[in-house]
Amino acid sequence: MSDPNFVILYVKNPTDSVVFYADLLGKAPVEASPTFAMFALDSGTMLGLWAAHTVEPAATAVGGAEVAFAVDGIETVKSVHATWSAKGLKIAQAPTGMDFGFTFVALDPDGHRLRVFAPGAA
């Protein structure tokens, strides 16, 4: 069995989510349709955005998932926080030290959590 290499977020409107994630990630999707879009991330993981109303079997919720971005050091966490704040992302948790590292959490348009963290830094 291989490691997971594809994350799918259920979204209300893939077109709106593509605009959001293309800006956030600095890249265009490798696939896009009215009900689904996919981004190829530098890590090799694929990020899919699927219209919740078309998921089979039916999706139980929109929002509520968390996508985490590990970065090097507290200053990088602070820099990403400043950049995302300037872009207007809603911040759910301000930069703070936690037992696993230094982190903050922003939200995408559907309420999915976007956690940026520096492992082991506090």
C-alpha cells in the first residue's frame, strides 16, 4: 500500500475555489471543470476541489477539513501569516506556539482550515 498522495476537499463552488487556491499556491490547476479541479503540489501530492453537490456517495459536509503546510522556522510562519492576511484570508488562529511547533490557521472560502506550522519551533 502506498502513502496517501491525493487530498480532496468538498467545496460549494469549484470555480471560486480555483481562483482562491491558484492565488494562494501561485499556480494554475492541472485539471478544471465546472464540478472538479486539481492542483499538482510541489510535494507530489495532488489537491482536488470537488463540488459537494456532485460527490458520490453524497458528501456529508463542506468545510471542516484541514490542509497543513510545514515550513522552516517561526519567521516563515510569520511571513506567510502577513502575506495571507494582506490577501484578505480569514485568520482563525493567530500565530502562536503550540506543543508541536509555531503555527497559525487561516480559512478558505468553504471554511477548510489552512494550517501553516514550523515543526518543533515554539
